[in-house]
Amino acid sequence: MTQIQIKGMTCNHCKMRVEKALKQAGCGKIKVDLEAGAATADTRGISEEKLREVIEELGFQCGEISEH
């Protein structure tokens, strides 16, 4: 699983947009935590660059990406 720090999410609509975008990018098993400002997802086969691109296209800032 990969943890992605996301800055700028403020509501459930933001959470749903991130979940949908990550799913469309090919991620599996996605959990977005608004309070932590992070998403955890199965990102096998998806590059860090692609993850950053997906998050930033939504208008959020993508922070640290780490494997757990």
C-alpha cells in the first residue's frame, strides 16, 4: 500500500473526487482520510509521477508519497 499526502482537501466532495481520480488511474483499495490529509491506495504498476499528476490535476498539492 502507498500513502499519498494531499494538501487542500476540505470536504467530502474533495475526498470523493480524489477517490474517483485514483480509481480511474488504476489504483485499487483506496482510502482517503480528510483529517490526516492523505490517501492510502494499492498503486501497483502506477508511477509516483502519475500519482502526482492525478492529484495535482484536481487542484490539490501532492506531498510525500511513501510505501507502507
